[in-house]
Amino acid sequence: MKLPRKTSIGHLTFQKWQARAKELAGEEAELLRKAPQHVSKIMQGKRMVLWGEILQSLGYPDTSLIEEMSQGFRLTGWLTKSNTFPRSAKRPALRKETMLKLAKGLNRATLQSLSRRQDSDLEISTWNETMVEVDNGWIWEDCHSGSGDVVLAKRLGLQQRDKVTVIDDCSCGGFNQAVGLAEKFQLHSIDQMASMLAHSLTLTDGRPHPAVQGRTYDLKAAYKQFAIHEEDRDILRLAVNQPWHSTPVLFGVNALPFGAVGSVSAFLRISLSIWYIGLKGLELSWRAFHDDFSVVSVDELVTSAAHSCEMLFRLLGVAFAETGKKATPFGKVFRMLGLVVDLTQVQQDCVAISHTDERRQELIDKMGPS
């Protein structure tokens, strides 16, 4: 983390990028016009041409990211080498052709498994979330495909404290087994933030460390902001139990499903590219973990850091939480990845990282009385 300075490069950089965005407006529109229809709808508002130019100007090694983004990301077959993660090949367990031949039998097993119903409240919440996705154009009800013509994944609801998360199990129909990985994913965990802060404490040359604040930015419906390739769109269907009905409903997929290995690969490439632009182009001290971007700044540059983060998301067309409990301001204490980072004593060369009060209570409740 850089020590305080009187100016930030963010303002001049954004002036240049915003001017270029206006110049590229026609090319952005043409790129969407040429994209598959479902991709064009999902990617409305994204400045993919500008995004690509910025990455190229910064020497980013994932040179095929924007092209794949504009056509939708593949979820089967060998996925692209991004040159941003360590190489570690994992071959597909199934060829796509084999998966399709096995689909009829596997789909029958998937539908049978859905006959074991979840709790009714959980099922209702899952169905309601599914209807929200239909309204947003992320999925659509498929009334025509038979279960022998497509590969089924099953959608289940997962209760997480005060919310229900829907998971699309893309393993049951063999979909996740038909993907090959050329790289091993690596994430920016709390360890990277701790290392960055610890290193910062060594840069003061014996002077007190400057006061520091931090916060975490959370992307909204992160996976749903990006589309899948039309070849995978043609064959993947979600089987979802409808409350008070015995037969699951099938839905086609436009946006990256939460539960596909290929979706993870695609979104990590996207997330890392945003992080890289902030790091190299704006000199932000931040880390990216999937859709969470945690940033720290010395007090005198907090306004500049916040402006840089938020303007970057808006410039690229990436939606983030701007209101609500996930839109907390910078502070001496902030949450990151379910943990609390305490910077109140950083001037005494001390940074504390701990569990949240909710997590502590959850652990106490699970352990029971001593």
C-alpha cells in the first residue's frame, strides 16, 4: 500500500477513459448488434470495447477475455487459457457427445431426485427467486424441449442465515464433467489482504503508520451480468420444483448459472481483470474475491479511492451494491469475506482480523454448552 501523497492519478485517468468511452460508443453498439440476441440483452450497458482497450494498454495477459464476453462464455469443452492463473490441466471426464448420449438416463435420475422435495418454505423462496430471474431475462421457461433433448441441471435452495441462495447443480446431468480446465483457479483470500497490510507496516521508516480505512464493494447478481455461449445455451436446462405441483418446470439459461464449473472460470477471469485495472491503472490497494472487492486507503485519500472504485465499475458497466447493508462506507473497521478487519490501531503497527459477532455466536450455538 502506498503512503500518503497529495494527488491521485484517478481523476486524470478517468478523464482520458471517459473521453475514449464517448469515442467508442458506435463500436460498442455495433459489437452488441453482432452478438447473439441473448448476449446482447444481458450485456446491455457493458463497455466491452473500452474494457478491452484498457486491458491491452495495461499489458493484461488474458487477451481473449473480451471476445468471449461478447459471444458468451463456454461452459463445456476445454476452456481458454487465460494466462492469469497457474497452468494445471484437468481433462473433461466426458466428451460433449457422450454427455448428450447419456442425457436421457441421467435426466431421468435428476427428475427422480427432485421428487424428494425440500422444505415448503425453502421451495417457495427458490421458486420466487426463479421468477425474479425470468423477469430479468436471465432464464426463460422452456415449454417445448423434452428431457431427452437437453442436459438437465437441478435448482435447489440453500438457506444461508437470513437469505436463500439458489444453486444450479450442473453435475447431476454430467454438464460439469464435460468441461476441461487448463489452469488452477487462485483467489485473493484474507491472506492477501493481511500480507498487504503487514507489508505496509514495514514501509514507514520508523515513523507512525498513516491512519487507514477500508471497505468492501459487492457486485450485484454478479454471475447474472454475463452471458453463456449459445451452443451451451441450446442444451442446458434447469429443472425446478414448482410449489404445490408434482412435475418440475424446465428453464433455459441466458446468464452464467451459479453451479457450473465454467461459470466459475468465466467470472474469475472477469473479476481479476477488473482488479487488475484498479491496481495498475488507478493504483488502488485492493483485493478481489469473486464478486467482493475489498479496498484500503489512507485517510486523506479515502474520497479519491471511493470515487475511483465506483467510477471504474460504472465506466465498465458493472453493477454493484450502492444501497443497503452491502453498501457500507469506508471505516476503521470493515467486513471482508465474513471476517472483520480492524484498522483502529494501525498507527501502533497493529491490524486485527477476527470473526464477526454473528459467526462467533453461530459457533457457540453449534458447540453447545461446555
